[in-house]
Amino acid sequence: MHVLETTLETIAQSIRTGLAHPTTVLNTLIETENAGGMGAVRQVERQLRLSAEALQARAHPNSDLAQAWLNATRAYLITQAELKRVA
């Protein structure tokens, strides 16, 4: 799935550099949903969960940023589910 690869590369680059602007995070999640639906966003969440755990276990200096991406992705999923529920 091309959209998933692109999203994960964006996230990986962000974690490598230690920088993630909130607008970039939100836009990345929106683009992922637009291209692959909520299933793609859920796949990103699963991959981030595994990656964040691995980075934390290795005491990676940017493991907090990986956790922030994971938290943002989970918040996005919850928000989208709520929006669909009230619509």
C-alpha cells in the first residue's frame, strides 16, 4: 500500500530528525485517511505502537516523539469515530 509507505516514511523522518510540527502531523493523518481510509490510519496506529515500544525499550533519544505521533494518531481515530457517530 503506497499511502502507508509514504506515511510511515514521513513519520520515520520526523523521528530521525526529532521534529514534528503539529500541522505536519495532522496533515499526514488527513492525507493517510483520504488516500487509504480509516483502515490505513489504523494500520499506522498499529505500526506506531510497535515502533514506539521498541524505541522506548532501546532508550532512543526521540522515543517521546514516536509516542507523541502514536498519541496524535489515536486522538485522530477517536475524533473521526465521534464525528461519524454524531453525523
